[in-house]
Amino acid sequence: MKICSLLPSSTEILYLLELGDEIVAVTHECDYPPEAASKPQITQNIIDAERLSSLEIDHHVSANVGKHGSIYRLKEEMLESLKPDLLITQELCEVCAVSYNEVKRASRVLDGPTRIVSLEPNTIVEMLDTILLVGEITGRKSLAEEKVAQLRARLDAVRSKVQGSGRPKVYSMEWLDPAYSGGHWVPEMVEIAGGQELLGRHAEKSARITPEQVMAVQPEVIVLMPCGFTMKRTVEEYRRTPMFEGWKHLPAVRNGQVYAVDGSAYFNRSGPRLVDGVEILASIFHPDRVQYPGGYERIK
């Protein structure tokens, strides 16, 4: 089977199910596991996010999504030459991957029965279900069930370790400037990890929020997880971003409870490493009960 993955998360799922040899193309953002980066890249970014600030990226994303429907470009000639049997994409977020409409339009040039599968998880449970779905359609059903059972056991272990502990009030910050709440599965991750998410809504998209909303809830812990940023990039971006007036007076900031994490790896992608993200959050909220070395950086 020839598989084309248009999502970093689906690439991770495919490798989890030992299907790496059957992947013929991935996106330019597919960097895990490391061997995925050696695969032909079938997408490219319209904007150069590496050189832009958070505010500049937000402006470019808004402009390009409105104009093109996506901030990514699909290499249609490559798609036609590869003729994949299976193409995995998504409709959930126009900022996360090439637009579904573009994928459908481009796939019309393909000869033969290429199957297009769209993965649409909004929660941890639904993410686990996508692993089972990919396993089902690729002949890896038993392996998928085994991997999902292992991931569920890790989640249950976190729940058990934090049970009965106090729940800190948490603001999961998915973008710095302008400020956004954590979306989709992030509030659920916080809850499993023993925290109380204040601004994100379970199974709903990340939303732009006002300084007044943040000030009103007075978070005790702030976790910085900008979409697509590594932990190093997050720390750098935080240090150069002028935060809104009143930021320094928030309990989390006053008490040194602001943490940077690798959003790209463990929080933004709807793949198996979301479970690592839960463990990282638990190690932030309850370091006496859960440890995840190197999973976060405390910003002083």
C-alpha cells in the first residue's frame, strides 16, 4: 500500500503502527519520528513563520486563510506521480494542514481508487479512535488495539497518581500575541493531569481571548504552548513579546508559575504524543507525584 500523509499526527500514527515503509510522502512539518523527515515532502508553507513574530504570524495566517483557504500549498504534480492508494488528511483546522477542499480537488487527477480518509478528533478519546481507524484500514487492527491499550494505561496511571490532589487553576495559552485559549483536547489534558482549565472549552476550537478575560480568572499556572512552536522557540518568543497590561500582576506570573512546553510535539497535534503531553502537564501541576524530565521549562 502506498500512503500519503498530509498531517504530522497521521504520520506519527502510521509509524506507531509500523507502516513507515509504506509512506510515500509526508508534509513539510512531519518531523517525528526523525526518519519521517527523510520522506518526500508533498506540501510547502506559504508563509515563513521562522522569521516572524507571533503577531506577524497571526496577521499572515488570517490573510492567507481568507485568501487561499489554507497557509499550505499541495504539490499536485507530485501527488499525481505518486498515485497513492491511501491519502490521509483533515477538515478540523485550516491552520493545521492543507485544506480538505484542495485535497479533494487535486485528487481528481488521480487514476484508480485512491481512498481519502479525513481524521477529525476533538478529544483524547477521539484521537485514540483515529489510531484504531487507521489500523483498521491498513490491516494493522490488532497492533492498533495493542498500542491504544498502552496509551490508555498511561492515562489511567496519571489519573491515579494525581487523584485526591488539589487542582491548580490553569490557563493553557495556545498563542501569545494575540492571546488564545487552548482548544480541542487541551482542556481534557489539563483535567486528566490534575488541573482546572479556566479559559479553554472541551472539544471546542482554540479561541482568541481578551486580556480582561485572563485577568478575570486569575490563573495560578500558565502553560505556554503556541501552535507549531518548539519549547526553545516558545521561550524565545515569550521573552520578546510585549504581554498585555496587567500580565505581571497575575498570580501565576507573580509566583513564577509560567511554563513553556513543546506545543508542536505534545499539544497541538492530534497524535499519540498527546499522552506525553498529559504526563508533562501532570509533572508541572504535581511534581511530587509525576515526573517527566525535560518536558517543560519554568520561565523566571
